Amino acid sequence: MAAVEVEGRGCVGGLLVTNHNGRPLEFQCTTPVKPDRTQEILYGRMLKPWLLGELIGKTLLDRVSIKPELIVISDPDLLELRNHTQTPVACTSEQATNVDAARSDTIETTDLGGRRLRFHDSHLSDGSFVSKQLHLIPGQADLIEPLERVHEALNETIKTVLAR
């Protein structure tokens, strides 16, 4: 799952469901979603996690007919999605967010496909769940490449939206 900002129009999100080898099974994306000024004020530093995780991410998960067993993201603000789904959400990024800065809890991590995955600090059991499933995913699996495909597909969607 990924999100891309559309200049002046908000963010679009995309979810690519793949099999264990990275072959695409289903793709969904949103139209641009832009918070209004009141939402910006009320949500403050939690605006981006709310927008990406709850609003965009949950919408995408509700839309897909093939439910993923694990959601891999590269934007730590999408970890908020985990509070709105039973599906584990793993972030490949080590980048800290405003949300992380406010937390003092230990962050759970697991290694998969040559990447370090981190999990929402309110759902630390996700790391154990993923660790038990490692045998299902090839050791050479590239976790970033499918996210790059989602970004590319979203950029194509944005071109279509901007052409209107």
C-alpha cells in the first residue's frame, strides 16, 4: 500500500494485492483526498496518519475482494491503518515520524526479504505473527519493488486526474 501527494489536490492511495512471489492479484486506488482547513486544525500533527491510515488505507482495504494476509508499507504514517484492521501492517522505512517522536514504547521489528520491518507499537504481536509466516515468503523477496509499482500506477492515475 502506498500514497502519493497530488499537488494542490491532496493524496491518492493505492493497494496492490500480490501472491507470495509478488505477482499482482488485485489493484485498487482512491481519488484524491484533501483535508479541509478545519480538519488540518483539529487533527494537527495526527492529520497525515489519519488521512493516510484511517481514511485512505481503510477505504482501500474495504474495497479489495482479495484480503491480504500482510500489508507492507513504506510510509510510517500508514501504520495508523493497523488500528482499523485485523491484518498486520509492516513498514519497511526506518524514518521516524511525528507520531513516533511522541511515543516512548519499544518498536517491534522483524527481518524479511532483506528488509527490516517495523510494526505499530500498539500491535507488537504482529511481528511474531509475521516471523511465523516467513517460510511462506521467498528469502530473496523484494518488498520494495511492489511498492514502487504502486507508486508508478498512482502517478499514472494522477496524470489522468490532472488531464481532466
